[in-house]
Amino acid sequence: MLPTTFQPGQTRPIGEFADLPANIRKKIVIQDDGCWHWTGTVTAARTRPKMYRVPKDYEGTRNFSGSYQRERGAPQVRHPGKGWSVSAWRYIYGLLTGLDYGDVPTLSRCGCDTCVSPHHVVEMDVPPQQKLAQARARDAEGFYSSEKAQPETAQAERQAGLQEDVLDKLKECRPTNWGGVDIAEEEYGFERGSISIETWDAYVSWTVENPEED
């Protein structure tokens, strides 16, 4: 895992294009400007309404409920270990830097939507899952300090409750299975890293058992 303290823009050794698996290399065309053009699946760029987040205990009236935001096209690749699609630029960065996908830092992407070059991204923050854990730790320090005296089972129950809420929201929004965790978080307002692997697996199983009616 990366350290808790993170320096944006830090660099690490990056492998060669030839080090990528053959099934990944065949989907990449290296262009004259240095971009690695992804010829595999790319979710289309689009503009969608996004609701503003409101605290659950807020009872006032909102003048504005949301805004329209542009979502960039996102290259996708099926992760062999997870069984669903993930962000191709993060997956390739992990392969060529020796990082597991879950340990890949939050990356600033290239200006080209189809570029997956590890040389055209910048490390901006800790991995999404670690970032979420840090945020929860701060919340626990500020709002749930009394839990420090409680047994570990109490905090485990709280975490389980949070994931139940996430699963309920996934069922309500019903994102596509092939889009993967990253796309679901981006499109439906989840915090980065808030959907655990176990919760996504449970959601995928639920969609299989409860297909949408035509």
C-alpha cells in the first residue's frame, strides 16, 4: 500500500510497452503525439444531470437541485481478477508500475479521452479506497469519538451498515454491470472508493437474479 502521506505529482519507474500482455497491446495504437490510443471499449462522453448532495437531516427548500455536468469518454478493460470492467488507464498504469489495481493512486488523465499512456497521467492522491478510509477515520474522530471505547464489532457493524446503504442505492440507480465500480461511482454520485468489492459483487448477483423488464 502507498503511505498515508502522499505527494501529488510524484513519479515512479514505468515499464515498457512490450511488458504489457499481448491482449492489451493489440488494443493500443501509439500515435505520433505520444498518446496510446485505446481501440477497445470506450464509454461515450456525454452531458448528464447530476443532483447536488444534501444532508439527510436537511429540511429546508432548495432553489437548485442539481446541474448538468460533462462526463468524459472512459476507456474500459475487463479485469481478469475482478470479472468486471475497470478504467483502462488505471489498469495499465498498475501493470507497468508493479501496483495492484486497488493500490493505483488517483490519477489525473491525459487530455485525450482515449489515451491510456502511463506517461500521460499524473498521480494526484492516494488510491480511492485508501482515500475513503482516511475520510471515514476523520469522521470517526470528529463525530464518533465515543466509539473508541467500543469493541471492534461495533465499528464493523457500522461499516456493514454503510455498505448496505450503498447496495440499496446501487439497486435504485441500477448502473450497468460492464461499466464497473469506477463508472458507477462517477455517474451516480458515489464518493470515490465508497463501493467495496464485496458490495459490487452482491449488486452484480442481484442484477442477474432480477433482470430489467423490457
